[in-house]
Amino acid sequence: MLHFPVWKVVVVVLGCVLGVLFAAPNLLPDQDIAHLPGFMPHHKMNLGLDLQGGSHLLLEVDFDTVMRERAQALVDSARTVLRRERIGYQDLGSKGDSVSFTLVNANDAERARTELRKAEPDIVIDTQDKRVTFRYSDQATITRKNQILEQSIEIVRRRVDEIGTSEPTIQRQGDNRILVQLPGLNDPERIKNLLGKTAKMNFQLVDVSMPAAEARATGRIPPGDELLPEDKGHDAQGQPIYHLVQKQIAVGGETLVDAQPNFHDGRPVVTFRFDTSGGRKFAEITRNNVGRPFAIVLDNKVISAPVIREPILGGSGEISGNFTTQEAKDLALLLRAGALPAPLQVVEQRSVGPDLGADSIAAGKIACAIGLVLVLVFMVAYYGLFGLFANIALIFNLAQLVALMSLLGGTLTLPGIAGIVLTMGMAVDANILIYERIREEQRLGRGPIASVDAGFQRALTTIIDSNMTHVIATAIMFQFGAGPIRGFAVTLLLGVLTTMFTATMTTRLIVTSWLRRTRPVHIPV
């Protein structure tokens, strides 16, 4: 027992010193941390939404829109197949997620089924006389919806990362919803606009064969064209300005690789850059359409429709409009993060004010302080000097726990504070097991050194068993829990690790050092 290897002494001392060192910045104001010496760590624990305030949004994926778009794509695919195979048809169109048409000749039904299934293997076809109806199978629809949801979560995460939020919570909720919690961001309207926009940008040529106002007034829109409103433009009567653009997409926004806010002639603009494929298409379109307006369309609204003055061969360009500086930054952010595969609807939003977070922090500090004081007093009153040893180890335990939370970038939530309070109880519980074992060994007539050695050795198995049950419970909470539950699980898991270290190493080193120095006849425990 009296022999404590040098390497263990180094590990314990180093663990205690580093714990205090890395936990210290959490006790200082933010402005003072920047002035700490270079050798001092500058990490602090992140505070969760319930402690520092922020925005909470619940988003719902609009699968209906996607299903309608998929049905329209099936219409185009069916039209191509039927024309290629010279199969007569009429009344081809979509309704909801299904597509139907009527055959001119009922004898073509089997051939139509075969060719359609070759083109779209995942469809289910129903034929009644000359009427053919088909849609994607249930399994294919479920698979596609899951893909859309996962892709939407990834795009939302990219957009949130671009904003610069630390420790956001972005997770799936149910079959069609995404939970977003952004600590420290108290502008839910801006967040809602950033996350709610599909940000699907395309470049489409403007049809100059007739004025857009005439097409809108008469309702005679040329085949292959569509009327799209300008994002911010209004005429003298305050009505939206429309542009007549070709439906065919000249260059898709998916070929963009970068977008940055910038200034041109003192006005905010967004510069963008295509990949090799997009740059080649962009160069070809601008080369063949010099002098013609080229509409930049974002979410079915024309941001701007500049006239192509000369071929743009560098694979990059500039979007100008009536942007504010913030709008230019947000648009660049959206384009960099990519387009959402489906529209998102905000079904719930709320802000948590910093005052509520401050109250929670104050209440948490009071709870920790009261719990700590009661534990310290109990240990000294019940175990005397050995209770003091346990209290010293407990202080280092808390320091190491806070240090780990800071180093790992963990987020402290209100349940996390509860986890810290519980950790204090677990830490002294391990020491109580050891001390009670020492008492029992003394009652059996063993000497001081033998009693202490047996106390630490024989209590170790019980300590490991009890802490392993905590590890299993926290792992389950982390895997299946969400938000606050995960925060509690992380704090408790780290607390188990620091408790194991301090109970089996730190307390033992303190007791061993005392035994060497005093050589007592009786253990005062």
C-alpha cells in the first residue's frame, strides 16, 4: 500500500493540475480570457439553449410538393417513351402522385406497360381497358422520403454552420420533421428565412418575342415559357413586375461551387463560380445569346435579368439586385450550402431569452453550491480526517469534469447541471465504500496499513460494478434521448470517468502520502 509507483504519482498530479488549469477559464468573464497567458487554455464550456437563450424551430418537410414534382417528371418520361415507341395516347397528365393517360389502341396496353417499366422500374401500373394509371411503389416512395429528409437535415446543418453557431442541435423528429435549436441566436425571423428558403437557383433565358405584360394581360403565354415575378421589383401601381422566361433551364444552380458577398460600384452583390461542367454551359449560353436578357431565378422568383453584353468564359459571374449587405451575405450563404430537396415549413418557433438562461444558471449555481457544502460537511463530520481527504479529491473531480466539458466542446444544459450535482454524490459514494471497508478490516483486527490496503483493493470491484451500470444507463440515454436528455447523459458519463479516477487514484495517493508521513497506530476513519 505504501508503495505508489512514480508514474502513478505523475499521472495523478498531472491530472489534477490540468483539471484546475482547463477549468479555470470558466470562472472568468469572456473579456478576461483573451488576456490570459499563452500557456493557459482559452476553452470554455458551451451553454445550451436553456442557459444562454437562442432560437428553437421545428421544421416540416413538404413531401407533397416533391411528390407532385416527381409525378410531373413521370409525365415527361412517359411522353418520351410513348413517342419513341410510336404508341398513340391522349389525356396524359398527373393528379397527386399518380400519372394517367388513355391509349388510342387498346392492343398497345401490354407494350406500353413493358416500355414504361423499363424506363421506370419502381412504378406500379394499373390498366383498365384503354386507361393506364401508374405511380411509384410504396417502398420506392418511403425510400425517397427518407432520402429527402436526410438530405434536408444535411443542408440545414450546412446553413447553420455557415451562420457560425456553436453547438447547434439539428436532428430528425418523426417521419417528416426537423428540430433545430440554435443557442445564442435570438433572431428567429432571420433564421426562419434562411432555413425556410429552398434556395433552388437556375439560369433561364428571357423570351423577348413578346412583352411579359402583354402575356400576363392576355393570358397567352408562348409554349415552353412561364411568367415569373421579380423578387423585389414593382411597377408604378405597386404591382409585381413579371418576366417571360423559358421553362428550359440553361444552367442549373447545382453546378455552383462557391458564392461570396461582394461590392460592385459601392453596391452589395453576390459573386459566384461554377464547376467545370457548369462553367462550360454558362460560357456556351452567353456566347450564343449576346444582347439577350438572362434571368437569374431563385425559388421561382427573378432576382435579376441582366443583358448579356459579352461571352462570360471564366466560369464565374455576379448577381446584382436591390440587396442590402445582410441580404447579399444571406444569399451567398444559401447558394454555398446548396438547395433543399423539398420546401420546409416552420410549424413551431420560439425564442428563449438570455434572462431566463441567466436565472437557470443562477439557480444551478445555488444548487451546486448547496449540494457541495452539504457533502463536504457530512464527509468531515462522519469520517474526520479521511473525510477531508475525500473532499480534496471531490474538488479535483469537479475541476476535471468541467475541464473535460470545456476541452471536448460539450454543451452544458440545465439537465447537465443536474448531472454535475449527481456526480458529486457518486464521487463521495465511492469513497464511502472504501472507508466503510477500512472500518470493517480494522474491526477484524488488521493493522492500519493492511486495513487501508484491503479497503481500496476489495472496494474496487464494487466501485467498478456500480459505475458500469451508470455507463450503460448513460449510453442508452445518449443513443435514444434527445436534447436535454443527451446533455444529462454526456455530463453524467464524464462524471463517471472522473469519479473512477479520483476515487481509485487521487484519494489513494493522498492517503498513501499521509500513511508514509505519520505511520499511525490506528486509522481515524
